[in-house]
Amino acid sequence: MDAKELIAQANAQQPQLIAQFKQAVASEQLAHAFLFTGPRGRGQDLVADWLAMRLMCRNVTADGQPDGMCDQCQRIASHEHPDVIQLAPDGNSIKVDQVRYLRDEFTKTAVEGNQKVFIVSGADTMTSSASNGLLKFIEEPVGQQTAILIAENRAQILPTVVSRTQVIDFPALGPEQMRTSLEAVGFTPAQAELARTLTDSVDSAAEWLVDDWFNSAEKAVSDIVTGTLKGDDTTFTHVQTALVPLAGEPARARVLLAMLAQAWRDILLGRTGDASVRFPGASEWQRLSQRYTTAKLLEVLDIVLAAPQRLQKNISFQTTVESTVLESQFKLAGL
């Protein structure tokens, strides 16, 4: 991602936080240590990079934005700036050697200019001893240093660290912000509308684009819903051949069940004249669903919404979906 795109995405995802940071920098009231908290995918990394750019940009715009064109902004965006130290977990946690490196960097002055920025992603994966080792450097920065700790789980951060940082809770993205951000990472407008109903994390959604997983999942779910409405016996086979291979890890299985529930919501939304349907096949579903009462369709939605509870009881994904399809077809047939 280039600098100008990074700046645009940070502003699109968290405009209010960006406005607050612009004001704090302009009034010289910026804290020297922050803790960004909240589920990943809400723009924490983008805002951290934006702030580093704002502090180091050579040509800040009239409205307080980094220009995205100078060498400072471009090197920060490409993670090549010597005075922006970025640390992320090596595997499942931040290792001792990484913490030693970070502590060494805290004792050094800036290579260029007089500003240094430390961005620590996954700060909640540090051990207590590692976190304690950073405390004095957060409390007593050398020169102009800004530390940004990023953590999904605030409860995993030592209270002493939390008390010495300005905590910024990242809110979930609004519908329009989510759509814009999803399109920016590669979703079509129609896909973005569906994806935003399934997650509030842009990062998680972006992973669904790898190997065309999202398109495959959308088609498999659409075919199963169409087959269920038709009472087609081959729908069972489609569950096994098309949907189960897409389940993989538990998180993907949950997304597929959420997608299935959204499909049935689309059918009911169409029944009420609501145009905000998410699936491209919704028009055909409206035609097929005319033979059923709204009450029947609501009963099917209740069956589909109960499916995740089966997974929680350690029932396999395949059995869960096959049972859901069978019960739905029985309900629609009046059995």
C-alpha cells in the first residue's frame, strides 16, 4: 500500500480519531504513549502509520494531513524508515529478543530529525516481564519519542502499562466506512455489502479474498438455498461437495453459517419490499419463495439461526448443515 492510499484508508475508517489526532498534534498536546485497543481490522495499524507520517511529514497539508508524497511518508508506508520502529509477534507472541531490541531502540536518539515512533502490534502477547521491561522507557522517553501499543485484548496488558498510556478504544466501522474499506481491499460493491454483514473486521474480510474463497462460498451458499427452496434432494450432495471443503478452520465454518442465515434474511427482506438484499441470487429466491407463507420462511430462518449452536456442541459442520437443510425442507413441505 502506498502512502497516499494508506492516508486515505485511515481517514475513511476512523475519521473521528484522525480528527482528534490532528488537533492534538497541532496544539502540541499529543501524549507520548498510546494504547490502541479493539478487535483487529478497525484501522489500528493504519492510524498508527498515519500518526507517524503526520509527525514526520515534510509537507503537512493545510488541513493537517501528511502529504503522502515526501520521502518520509513514503518510507513510513513501506516500513523502511529508520526512526519508525515497528514490532509484531514472531509467531504467537512477542519474543524476548524482540523486546531487548525494542528496549535498545528506546535508548537511542533519532537517526533523522528529532522524532522517533515505536509501533508495537500484538502488545497483548508480551509476557509480564517483557511488559515491565518497557515501562521505564514509556515513562521516561529519550527525546521526542511516541510509543503506540496495539492490542486486541486490553485485559492482557499490565495495569501499570495501561495507566501510563492514553487508551484509544477503536470503534466498529460504520456501514459506509465498512463498505469503502472493503472495496479498497478488493471486494466489489455487491460483495462488500454482503461481507459487511458477516464481520466488522476489514482484515478478516480481506483474508476471504485469498484463493477466491469468498466467491466460492457465496456461490455454494446460493446453490444450497436455491435447492432448499426447490425441495431438491441433490442439495445434500452439494453440501458435501461444495460447502464442506470451504469450512476448513472453525472461523470459516462460522462465516459460512452466517452467510447462510443472511441469505434467508434476504428472502424475507424481499418479501417485505426491502431493497437492501445482499445476495445476487435474491431475485430468483423471491420467485421460488412465493409458494411459501412468510410464517414458513420465518420458521426456516429460526432453524438456520440455531445452526451455530450445533457446532458449539461439537457436532460436525457437515452434519450441522445437512440437518439444517433437511429440517428446512421438511418445514417448507409442511412435514
